[in-house]
Amino acid sequence: MKSAKQETVPIATSSDVVMARQKVRQWAIEMKFTLVDQTKLVTAASELARNALEHGKGGHMVIEQVENSVKNGLKLVFEDRGPGISDVDAALRDGFTTGGGMGLGLGGSKRLVNDFQIESEPGKGTRVTVVRWK
Amino acid sequence: MERIPILRMGQFLLVTIQVDMHDRLAVQLQDDLTEKISECSSRGVLIDISTLEIVDSFIGRMLANIAAMARVLDAETVVVGMQPAVAITLVELGMSLSGVRTALNVETGMELLYELRGDFNSEMGG
């Protein structure tokens, strides 16, 4: 039973990334998102959780149900304590990678959600906030 | 250690991914499959992902890597059973899995493998 409209999931190991995906799926099902929207949101969460782990030395994800005057949405906030991103625009470009990945994590997940906001301060960490509206 | 089972069927290897894989498990599967192809002189690999609820860039890359490594080892790879919602998401994410052969289900996937490799495998053809 989930009475609170907010939940925090730690991201410290690769099993936590799996847990983050499952939590987002649960919330998206509960909010009756369509299967395609669920899949997009869970995939974006997987990318961003992995980023927080691989590049940000871990952190956490906050899931929150949000609403504006006309619709409901699911908001996910990923916060890490990593080195931060010095050039956010470059990091958002497809193919840009500092790790061994495809460079699709940030740019790709941006395409899978409706709102996407990234705040990063070199040396302090990165916060990525996404919302998918119903 | 947790592992995804690889079944041998004649000159082909079959894998059904039925768990929500964490990244290390995906890398393990990649390594295991490559070794098994070499050990069994397999001509083809069929990977069933029909129960996977998402394919993100990491798993997409794993599938592409498996196909590329298999090709270098002279084996074909066919990925079957991707759910429509997963396909939509994967393309929007920016991955088209262009180097990976796909089929709708296990049956058509096996047909494709026989088509690609059946001439080497007359005892199992039909």
C-alpha cells in the first residue's frame, strides 16, 4: 500500500538500477499510463539511474506523482554526488560519451519524456528531473 | 553466481532472457555466449527477448555486441520476440539495432537461422 505520493530509491549498485526500473513501472501502472508510456518512462529511468551510478558515483531517485490544472504526471528526480557535467549541451548530444557507452543515455532519455531538466555543477554533482504527463 | 542459461540445439544456441537483467548479468551473458559459440562450433544464436519489458541502451548494446562477436566467430544471431512497446521505445531512444537480425517469434527466428545456415546442417533441416 502506497499512501505517500513520493518515494526515494537509492542508487548504489547495478541491482539498484533494476529496483529503480521496477519502482517506476509500479508507479506508472498504478497511475494507469499506457503500456507504451510505461515502457518509455521505465527505459528513461534505467538510463538515468545508470548514469547516476556510472558517472555520478551513485545517488538516489525520487519518484513523485504530480499534477497541473489539466493532467497527472509522474516526476522522477535523479541526484548524484559525482563530478558533475562541465558541458551539458555536449552531454545531451547523441554519441557523446566519456564512458564506454553509446552516448544515448541523456539525449535518448530526453526524447522519452515530456519535460527534461538538468542541473549540474562541476565538483558537486548532477540533478536530472524528468516528467512524463498522462 | 547468477547466469542466464544457454541451450544447445544441434548447431544452434538458444537463449531465453526471462529476468530483468542487471548490467553485470548482461555482460556475463555476452561472455558466456561468445565462449559457447567457440566451444560448440555453433553456426547460429537465437535470443528470445519476448519477456523483456524494456531494452535500454545498455541491453541494446549487448545485443549488438553479441551479434558482432558471433559474426566474427562465423555464427549468425537472430533476436526474436521484441514487444511492440519495446520496439517503439528503443527507436525513440536512438537505437535501431541495425546490425542485428530480428524475427517476430521463435518459429520464424529458427526458420531464418536455417535459411542462413541450413545448408551446413542437413541433419536438422526440414
